[in-house]
Amino acid sequence: MKVQRISKTEMESEFIATGIADKQGRMIGAKISTWEETFQAVPDDVTSWYNLTPGTHLALRTMTTRNDRPFGAMQGTKYFMNRTERDAEIARYTAYTQRTATNKAKK
């Protein structure tokens, strides 16, 4: 369904440290940003829209970091209908970051 954002809460960010450095000595980690957005349905002739259900969604954006600074491509925003789903994705991404850091340390 076509929707447009009508409100957005302030973004909260957290840095995840793995305690592992890459070959250049930079600490590998991740930045996890969360916020809420509310969307309302719009007519089909609207040209700028999101393909979501109307209502409030929990947003998540993740980014790889080196020394708590952005590194590489930023990931797109993911939307969730409840905190359980979003928290599960944060846990999955945190585990992925730790695995990636561990593998890079072995090389």
C-alpha cells in the first residue's frame, strides 16, 4: 500500500565494539540506529511514497564502523511492526559483525 511518513521520532544510535582490530589497527564495530516513523495511506496518484502498511513502524539502520567511524556502504533502513522483530534483527546483525571481525583478525 502507498503511504507517506507523517512523523518521525529522534534517532538513537549505539556503537557496538567487537574488541578486534583489522590489519590497519582500526577497531571493527558497528553503529545501530533506531527510531519510530508513522505512515498514513495516500492516493495512488502520489509520486513519492513508501510501500508499507499505514501505522507506526520501528525503524533500524545499521552501518559497519572502524574506530567508531562509518566504514563502507551504509545499509538501507528496515522497518518492523514490533520491537521483538527489530530486536531479533539487531541481535542477528551484532552476531554477524562479531563473526566478520573474528574472520578478519584471522587473515
